[in-house]
Amino acid sequence: MTELRRYVALVRGINVGGHSVIKMADLRERLASLGVDDVTTYIQSGNVLFSSPETNSEKVTAAIESALRAALGQPVTAFVKTRAELELAAAANPF
């Protein structure tokens, strides 16, 4: 059985000011179509929690950005991080 890695994707610029609008149900469906599991979104923010067998977060990021570019018709930037990476970023926050 393949071990799944838990990620958070912070998708930039969707559902802001009427641009790049996507329903969270559609966003969950798009990510699930990439082969990820346990997809959960947070309100209309574009923040997504999911599990993936892929251990290379850059590959996961590229797949998400490509799928959303196809869905929205314009480039989308995503930041895909593990819990440990988010904790390091929070600890390094000077503010």
C-alpha cells in the first residue's frame, strides 16, 4: 500500500473580485481528478487540504496549476506545502 503525504494548496487569486471564479465543489473535483484523496476546501478561499502518493511537491504544484489553468482559461499560481513546511514558515515569520 502506498503511503499518502498530506498537503495544503494555497491557490492564489481565485474568487477575488469576480475573477477566476470557481466553486469549491468544482475545485475539489478538479483536484480529485488528479488522483489525490481526502480533498477538503476552506470556505471560498482556494485553500485546499488533500493527500497524495506523490512526494515531490513541485510535481503536485505543476499538476494543480495546469488543471486550474485549463478550468479557468488563465494562469493560476498555487503554493503546495506539507504541514512541516508550513510550520517552518510560521516559525520564521518576523512579524
